[in-house]
Amino acid sequence: MTDDRVVGASEDSGPLHWSASTPVPAPLRLYRATVQPDWVDYNRHMSEWCYLLAFGDNADAFFRYIGIDERYRAAGHSLYTVETHLHHRREASEGDSLSMTLRVLDHDDKRVHIFHEMFLGDSDLLLASAEQLLVHVDTRAGRSASMPPNLAGHLEAIREAHAALAVPEVIGRPMRITRAYGRPG
Amino acid sequence: MGERPVAFSTYRTMVRKEWLDYNGHMHDASYGVALSEANEELFATLGLSADYRASTGASFYTVECHIRYLAECSLGQRLSATTIMVAADAKRVRLYTELLHEDGRPAATGDSLYLHVDTTLGTTTAMPSDRQVRVQGMLSAHAGLQRPAHLGLGVGAARPGSTDT
């Protein structure tokens, strides 16, 4: 049964697909969502895990854009998340509209480094960001595998288009304590 | 007393059906759920959980969370967690959590920074002094625990060149 698995709010909406004749948007805007009643906590604020859910759906829209869909996965390869670094900036409430951006920072033979931002509706109010490292995996062998040339080509075209964007200050930044943690008193 | 320091490790769970994605593997977000449930148990032992929230209107908000996904999890597998309090002051707590398979293999690690917030004012605020004492007690108790080498490194920094798992 699949009725109570983790499902994104816009899984049915028509995804965008890669087109060599269309310029790559910088950043990509592939996914929007509305904060669902079951996404909020006792405060009616969006629960922490739902940010991961929304960023996951944004990544999924990106996968479809570059050609990683059910058919690609059924053939034995996929992109797995290796690391996610979330920054929470502002709260979102039930019914809020969320718009997501995504940019490709870098990629190599097997890995992709991406950055998501989540904004409130069409405003420039940043709610959260997520930096992610993904690895291309041979799902049957259970190990990382080189990407096919067409996929690597799409990623390179996207990386080039996104290279013009300013690099966000949180990229690659370790979690840190901005001043020494003293003891009380 | 010469007691050996031990990490906080009460959390036990089993991979639930609603945690799975379309591949039958645990969804990225579900690792976050398990890590935060484990940390919630730690906050509860310090008297900083739901009752505290209800009586004071203050709560811990996550400002940053860095998850490393290390192993797949599937339906029914048993997981446990160990948490080290890495740093804390009057308003902040930083926790490092390992989510573990039954055989001890780590499934994920989480490095989380929490801010103590007055939810009615929407501003950070210091914990009451009795809670600060409890927090500092745990921080001292955990001071002798070994910190993993990757703690506090940025995304990608801990795995140069190799992503084979």
C-alpha cells in the first residue's frame, strides 16, 4: 500500500523537463507547495521535518528536470542524498505558499552539489535553505557509479548557467558557534 | 567519582511504514524525524520538553541541522540513537546525534543547533537558572566523550574523493 507513504503536495503537477533549446533558468524554479494541515505542529507552524520533505520534493523536481525519473530509476540508477545542511530563518504557517529555487553549485563524475532556497509565496522573504551533496548510485550494486554523459552534460550546462549567481554565504560553511560558549554566572 | 562519561542513549524505534519513500527506503525527511525524536528525549530529561513549553511558553527552535546519510533503512528495522551535548550556553544548545542500526552501524548523523525562544515574543531568551544548571551538568558530563573528526565540517568536507558506501 502506498496511501500513507511520504508524499509531496505537488507530485501530480506537470514537471519541467530538460530542453537543449531553452535557456537554463538561473536559479531553477521547479517547485511550489502549500503548507498542509498535517505539516504543522501544535503552534500551527510548519514542523521541522516538513522542510526536509519540501526540499526533497524540490530535489525530485530537479531530478525529473535533468532526466532522473521512474524509468531511469527502474533501470538501476538513482541520486541519493549524502548530506543535507539546513538553515531555518523564519517560520511558515498552515496555508502559506512556498516557492523554491534550486541551483547547481558543482558536480563531478559521481556527485552533485546543490543549494535550495525556500521563500514565502512570491516574496523575497527567505524561510529556509538547504545545501545538499548527492551521489549517483548503482542501486543494484549498492555503490556509487559514474553518471552517463548526457546527464553529466545537463549538469554542466546548468552549472554554467548558475555560475553567474552570487554564491550564498552559508555554502560550505560549517556549523559554528559565533562566540565562545561561556558557562552561566 | 571517576565515572566513565556516557552519551545520552535512551532512544529506540522501529522504521515505520509512513517513513518510507517510493523505493521502500526510508525518506530523507524521516531520518530528520528520528534524529529530532531522539533529541526530544534528551530535552525531556532536562525538563525542557512539552510540559516546559506549556508552562513557560518557551521552546527550543532548530536554527541549523546538518545530516549525513550513511546507510539505508527499511521497514521494521530497529534503530537507536546516541547524543552528545557538544556546546551550550544560556540560550543555545548544540547536539550531535548518531542514529544506529542494531548491529551498531551508523544510519545517519545529525549536528543540530537549537535556540531557546520565547514563543509569545518570538525572541531568543535565556533559560531559567535551574534549567541552565541541568544543561551545564550534561555538558560537563559529556565533555570527556570523544568528538567525531567530521563534527563541525561543512558539506562535502568529510569525504574527500570517496563517496562509496
